[in-house]
Amino acid sequence: MESEYTENSSQLPVINNLPGLIVLQHEQSDNDDEQGINSWNRCMAYYSLNSSPTKVYNFYQHLPTFSFTAKTAPVRRKKYRHHADTFRQLFAINRDDDMIKYTIGQYSLQTCVDDNQCCLITKARRDDIYHPIALLQDNELVSGLQINIGLYMTEGTNAKVIPIPEQPIGSIVTGMCMHGSNVKLVDNFGQEHLMTITPGALAKDQIIVEAIEKHQHLYPYERMTYKTFENMIPLFYILGNGMMPTIYFHLPTAEYIIHALDLLLSGHMTMNAFNQNVNYIIKRATTHYQWLIQFCSQNIIPLVTETPIQRLVLEDDGSFCLQSFFNRIQVSIDLLNMNPANLNLSTYVAQQCWIWLSQSQTEPFRSIWKFLKGKDANFAKENLFDTNSLQSLRYLSYTIQVTAAKQTLDSKRILMVAPFRERQISISYKKLFADKYGAILGLHWMMPILSNISKDIELYYQGDDSDPLDQLIDKDIVSQCFLETGAAAINIDSQDIYSYSKAKAQTLSEHYEAVKQ
């Protein structure tokens, strides 16, 4: 099925309608790398071992695919079958069974892992394989996801995937980013930058003089993340084997403030712009916390929200005080005004932060920071982190959250749950901590809305197109993508399977007509 939803005006990008996804792009192209699913610098396509994919995929006339050589094809087949076996092992299914069904109470997880099943793969990473799964309630399809499941462990380790009945998931570590491009940083030349701009990306004479909030409402990326968590409720219950796991939620309030502090201390941001930026960060974090508490309360999910640098950066009430922060790390705030020529203030503050985290932070965070600090010389050679960098604190925080959650469990295990673009967190755990703390299980999901507009304009940074995208989310396009994915996973041999694809195509068509008027 070719997408009927295309718009080449400046108001909307082209929307390419694909199984379980919609992909934003500038224009149609016959080139697989452009026409396909190219997001976060990863080129993706659909893949099945046989040339006869399942029913939903036959509904589409053009699917982006990759061609493999005689050398690479066997490797792809091996990786596909290994991923299929991981599903079988996790849900205690016989290795020869292609249809997986695991039921706990009213909820079921189903998928088919035979050679006809279509999954998403990436061109560069052979183990990036995203199988569709269906989530059912009382045998009725309610959602679906395209997920990658795997163990993250030290090379050569003999760890195995333990079935859910033997060892349920006790804790889930997950999180989300905030804002997107609705907060812009304006420099002294009038140029606007994303709030995630780093000091190294600015010229020596560029100074951020103002932070502007373009929109107060939630960004499409944030709204899509909410929708995804809501659709994951059956999955969480199944993974907990009938009990809702504790959610360790990483909301990077302190991490965003550390990022802004790096700009301030390196001389690339004024104090006024810094204060404006911090206010926007805390205001948006408050909105997310309120949603999170309500979400977990409604679904009876235990919730932990403290992050590994929260006590370093924030006050007990969640506010930020620069004077208190400097007092905590025993640095004089007067240095902000003096800034001696021989002192790199950002580096000095980073070093003091590492000392506080490895000596004064609460457990289990303190021992983890101390372990890293002791390994600085070894890990620095691999460029995994830098104790002289505030940015390292920001990037390490999520990985340490995973490690801390693992330290608190006894008979149960943790699961890292994150979108595909954050699979690097699980890989970072493997490199930094798996040798000491053991393997973890990671589940990474494919976002139902992807952006292929450019390498620098992903969905998280979507700018001018956010309003039309918001309208599509209002029409529940995210849930329709999930339902279509679920239909593909169970491969019902009936015309009913097409109803989910038709409903999604109809939503896109109607929205396109409304936008044109």
C-alpha cells in the first residue's frame, strides 16, 4: 500500500505510511536509504527469512528492504534466529515452537517467530532486530510493539536468559527526555540553538544571552512517550508474572541543569539565561512528575524517581539553588566573578562533583561512583567517560540508575526499557559495569513515529511541524500504529487483520484533507 498521505508544502513534511510506523520525511524517493526508515543516523528496513512475509506486510506495495551478499546473508539469518530464540527462552516456550503465547490473568503476549515473520533491522548493527509483539486483554488485541530483547553482559560470559516463570522482572528502569526544541537558547548574535547545545559546538565569542520557551504544551516526542507507557501496561504485568514491577524512572532534571551549568561555567551562557533555562527545566519536570505519579497510582505501580546526581544538584523540594550547589561541592561561588585565567572553572567543578558523588552520595549510588572513579584511567583510554567533564555526569547518570536498581534486588531481576535510540544505555552498562555487577536484560522498543527529515532534525527536535503532528497524535495515530504492529505479530489468517492498517491509512488521509483546507 503506497502512502496516500503526502504534503510537500512548508507546513507539513511527507508522511510515509509503513507497517506499524509513520515516517516524516521531506520528499518521496526511490532510494532505499532515503525512502526507508533512516532515523538517529540508523538506516532501517523490513526483513524476513522467507520472501513471503506475513499478512499485514502484504498490504503494503513498497517496503524498504536491504540486499545481502552471500557472505552477509548467513550472518543476518543467524542473528534473526538468535533473537527469536531469546523470545522462546524468556517465555519458557519449546525451542521448536514458532507461535509464542504467554498468558497471565487477563493479559497475553503473543508473537510468531517463524521464517515468514517480518521484523525491523538496521544496516550497521546486525543485532538491532525488532520483532513485533501483540498484547491482548481477554483474548482481544489491545496493543503491540516492535521490540528488541537481549542480555547485556561481558564478552565470554555464560549467562542465559532465565524464563519469566522462574525469575519474574522485579524492577523496570526507564525514563524520558524533556522539551525537544520548544526551548531555544539565543546567543549574542541572535542565533537560536537547541537547549542541548554543548560548549564545544559554540564559537569562542558565542554566548547564550536568553532562553526562550516557544511552546508551553507538551512536545510530540513527550506525548508519544506517554502513549507508549500507557500501552505497555499489559507488558509490565506479564513480565512481572502477575505483579507490577517497581519502576525506576529516570527524569533528567538534574542532568539538564548540569548541562546548562557547563555552558555557564565555560563562559558560553550569561547568568540571566542560565536562570531562565533552569526555570523551564524544573517547570517541565514538575509536569512530568505529576503525570508519572498519576499513571503509577492508577495502575498500582511502585515508583522510584531519584536519579544518581539528584542529591548533588537539587534541593530536597526539587528546586535548584546555585549557592547551595557550590557549598555542597566546597567551591566558592565568587569564582564565577573572578574566573582566574589559569583555572578552567567547568573542569574544576566537575572534579569536585566526582569527589562528592564518590564520598558523600547515598548508597547504592556512592559505591558505583566510587567504582567508576577508581577505574578512570582504564575507562578513559576507551573514551567511555571523563572525570574532568560535567557532560560525563549527565551521560553516565542513566547507566548508573540501571546499576543501582540491580543492586537493590535479590530473587528478582531488572529490565532496562527504553526506545531504540537509547539502546546505547544498555551497551554502556555492558562496557562499564557488567564485569562487576553481572548481566542485565534490555528491552528496547521502536518508536511508532520516526523522523527522516535530516540527521539533525529527529522527532525529539521536530520544530515547525509540531502542530500538525500534535493533531495526528490527537487522532490517536500512536495507538493505531501499535494495533497494526500487534496484528502483524500474530498473523491472523483473516481479512480482519487488514482492518488495523485500513484504519491507520484512513486517519492519515482524513488528516491530510483537513490540513489542505
